[in-house]
Amino acid sequence: MAGKKEELMRTAPVCGVWELREAIAEHLKSFRGMIVDPNQIVMGAGTEYLYGLLTELLGNDKEYVIESPGYKKLVQIYRQRGIECRFASLDMEGVTVNGLEQSGADVAHICPNHHFPTGITMPASRRYEVLAWANEKDGRYIIEDDYDSEFRTEGKPIPTLFSIDACEKVIYMNTFSKSLSPTIRISYMVLPVHLINLFFHKFHFYSCTISNFEQYTLAEFIRQGYFEKHINRMRLYYMRKRRQVMEIIQRSSLVPYCEIRENDSGLHFLLKLKTLIPDHTIEEKLLEHGIRILALSDYDLLYEENKAHYFIINYSNLNVEKIEHAFGVIETILKKETVKQ
């Protein structure tokens, strides 16, 4: 880290080192079309830490709503902070405004750009409806979780909620855990101007939770174009992997028993099984063969009856042999059930 001897020995400010925030701002401008002042960016050692800061910033008296199906760990994180979460249902365009209104919540934590686990990308019309919901009442905010937006296989990404928000209602969050490595605990959030001013007022005495060495290294990695090259290379790799998995399904004898629910981003897709077997029974039978595949119903937070039988196929770290074996086992399970009927 040439020329950074003194900087490496200093305590990093609460928002992180300027060079990294500046590099991220440039990246967001070129990749996501977001105009962001580096002073609006707050760095943190993982999104879980940043969620905690947000609850302190916005106040523990606010009600939070999470999408269902959704990321269950969010519920645990918020409850640890003394916040009881509420839940809003989804349709084919993402979280519904009716669901947000019925929740009675002040803060909506959503994934409009690539929802986990459904893979839904919220269209522009719904985004403006969600923003209108936030603008209806003082103190309402949207946490826009953009956790794997880099891995879009086709077309340009739809503008973020943050970039079309004219009333400072959206808090944008992203992480390098998906794009680089899960062990790289570097995440960031972009706060509206009035909230970043409040953040400095409340937390100016904190130190950044990421080491200076990691921050300066990542800043150079982004500024010199290596991060963009890495993303392009990984996007191509995952695109080929995805296509390979699809071809395995399409040429297998599993075809009569399944239906692929495709989307154009992220590292997973949904496989619908045409069966009456309960999801948990299929999961248990697969585990007997050393195969762990989770169902969409495992992420249901409203405890609604799920008859669709969607299963999440995360292909990012699977090898072809295991994929073929898993689909073969699924086929055997479904065939046995068909014979019984």
C-alpha cells in the first residue's frame, strides 16, 4: 500500500475512508446511474451491522415491514434490536402497496431489483407506487436492499428506487459479499441528505468497523477498473453456468414433472414441481441422499398455505455432476408418488 503509511495507522472516520466512498460513488454512477455524493455513503463491516445503525438512526419506535416470502434473518436481526416486524405479501410485480398499507409500518425493507427468494424485479410503475406510499406520511422510509444487482444476465437494470426518489425517502444498501466473497465483510449504505446529517450528529464519535487496509485496497481495486472486469467475468461465468443447468433440466426425464420460473438476474432460479407431496417431505427425502434444496415455502413469513411447490436452485457453487444427481433423485421421488396415486 505505497504512499498510505500514515493513513493506514489512523483511525478511520465513522463513514469510512474518503477514497473508498469516492470510488463507490463513481461505480454507482457508471453501473447504476445513481448520482451520489461520497459524503452520503456509510461503510460498515457487513449489512447486519448497518441494519443495527439504521434502527438507532431512525429510532426503535418505528414499525418495520418485510416482504413475504423473504429473508428470515432480517426478522432475527430486527427482533434482536427490540423491533417486532410486520410482513407484506408479494404479487408478480413485487411487494404490494396494499400489503404495505395493511402492515401499518413506517419503514419498508424491500428488494425491488432482484427479490430473494422469488427473483422478481419490480417494474417501474410499481416502484412509483411504493414511493408514493412512503411520501404519504412523515417518517416513512424505504430500505432498498440491492444485494446482487451486479449479476444481471440480460438488458440494463431498471433504475434504483434511490435514483428516482425526489423526497429523500429511500436508503440504498449494497454489499461486496456477493460480488467478491462472503468472507469480505464490506457493505455500505447511501443515506438521503437529511439522514446523513443526522447520522453525523448522532454517531460522529464512532470509528468505522472496517480496517483501513481493506478499505484502501478495495478503493484501488475499484478505481483501477479491476472490480468492473471481475464483475463482467463473473457475470459471463454465471450466465454459462445458468444455461448449463437449464440444459440439464430440459434434456432430463424430469421435464414432465417440473416448470422453470426464469428471471434475468441473480444467482438462483425457481423450479416448480408438479406434485402433491408436501415441500418438507421432498426436502427430507432429498436430505437422505445428501442433497439440500430449500423450498420457497421455507421463506414464507405470513404462514400462508403454499400449493405451488417452488424450490430454489442456487447454481452459483454447484458442479454439474451434483446437479444431474439431484435432479435424478427428484425425478425418482416424484415417480414413486405418481405410482402410489
